[in-house]
Amino acid sequence: MSKPRINPVRWQPPPVEPLPDVPSPDITVVPLPGNGPEDVVADAGGHIWAGLEDGRIVRISPDGGEPVVVADTGGRPLGLHVARDGRVLICDSYRGVLALHPDDRTLTTLADSVAGRPLMFCSNVTETSDGTIYFTESTCDFRFEHYTAAVIEARGRGGLFKLAPDGTVTQLLDGLYFANGVTTTADESALVFAETQARRLSKYWLSGPQAGSVTPLAEHLPGMPDNISTGADGRIWAAMVAEVNTALEWLVPRAPVLRKLAWRLPERLQPQIKPEVWAVAFDPDHGHVVAGLRTRHPQFGVVTGLVESAGRLWMGTINYPALAHVDLAATSL
């Protein structure tokens, strides 16, 4: 596939601050019939759902049976969320925000454009109890397969959106540096969203005196947060897809032509993601680290999504044909 042109700008990345050490527990790998289950969610019955890179949506029973293919988006499913009515909400890089009805296995398009343009990189989605859906777009310039183009450009072209029950789409925030995971706080007073390139988690307040404003939750992270989810005690789990890319962060404040040259290099000569199994949970009020894991496994790594279910932390990935889970208690600090 030919690479699109990029138009990089100078950008000063944030500083790097270390996080506390987290446990290195054993993980269990669950093979899937396809690659790249980018996100993972659990429904009310304990079933585990994930979307594969070829468009298929799979479900695993609570007893850990063989994965079942439930639907095919025909695109590239990324972030998922189980709605209050049981539908599985899907962010598809090509098709926008979709809803999968588990009973009859039909797909409905909820939003595929905003302000007259198509959604290019619908990334993650969540819902509040009143039926309002919120979703992110990592960049409005590139599709998922060229996600590195958005990072190399270093332009804040991501956004946070509101999808009202009547189908109206409103942009809440723009200028985000690779907007990614989004979840609600336990009391739904705020959304927490991740910016992968900016290496931070922030709150967008939905109610109270700060409604409509943004405040930081965890900044200057030493890794790049991907999808996020809210745990049973209100903790905010972040999938840490990769460490800081020191070569890229050295380049982005310098002449943009250097990144244009780097972008033309063959894929094998560009920096590669180290396949770690890394996730961190943050206190929802102060951003302190309260749990996590960091380890390696020969058949799993590059964590991009995660969810708590039945005493386990389930994890998704873009690089392996599998999910993985770990005993939730083993992640405590």
C-alpha cells in the first residue's frame, strides 16, 4: 500500500516522568481466529467481545469457550463499548460509529460523518446512562493503516465528539494529539480521554462548576496510552501501547523535512514497537497509580485495549491473533 503524503510541523513533546513500578504477573493467552483485536469489552452476561483487523467481531463465552464470529463490519473495528441496552457500539476506521445488535446480529450506522466530512479514524466510544454517546477521532487526515503518519506529522488533528440520541453529532474538542481511548468516570461527572501522542489522560467535565472544561488527570507519561476503561472501583485503566519513542521525540521539534525523509524509509528501517504487556490504572480523582502490570510474553504484547470482568483484566492488541487476561488481584500495588 502506497504511503500518503505528510505535512509535518515542529512540535515540542512533553517531558517524561516515571511511573511507580507495577507487578509482572503471569498472563493467559486466548487465541483468536484472526489478528489484531484492538479493543476488548465485556457485556452484562460476562461475554467478552473484540474486533479483528479483517472486520469480524468475535465473542467469547464466560466459560472461555471457542470464539464465535458474530458479525463483520466490512471495515476495521477499533474501540468498542457495550451500551446500556446491550448493543455493542463499534468505532470503525472506515465506517464510523456502528451499533451491533447481538440478538439478530445486525449492524446499524449511527454516525459516519461530522460537519459534512467523513469520519476518517473513529477510535473509541463510550455512553452515559441517558443514552448519549461520546467518541474520539484520532486524526481527520488518515485511516488506521497509516496511523504512524499522524504521529510523525505531529499535528493536533484529533477530536472528541458527542452523539445525541436524536443522531446529532457535535464536536466538543479539537486540536487533540492522536485522541484515543474515552470512558466515563463512575459518577458520569466527566469523560476521561487519552491522547496517545501527547502522552496524557485528561478529563472533559460533563457536569458541575467545571462543565465543558478540560483538566489534566495524568500527564508526562513515560509511555503512550491507547484505549482506556473504568474499573469497578472507579479506577481508570490505560492500555500502554508503547514506551516513549526517543528517536521520534528527538525529531519532532526539529526541521520538518527530517520527518519527511524518515517517512519515506522502508517500514523495516523505521522504529518498531517493543512487544510488552503493559497497563496502568489511575485514581480517577488525583491520577495516582493504583494498579498495573508490565511483563513480556512470546505470544502477546502491544496492549491497546482492556477491561475488567469476573476478577480478570482482559487485554487486546494490534499485533497478535489473541486476547490475554490476568488475575485482577495480581495487578494491585
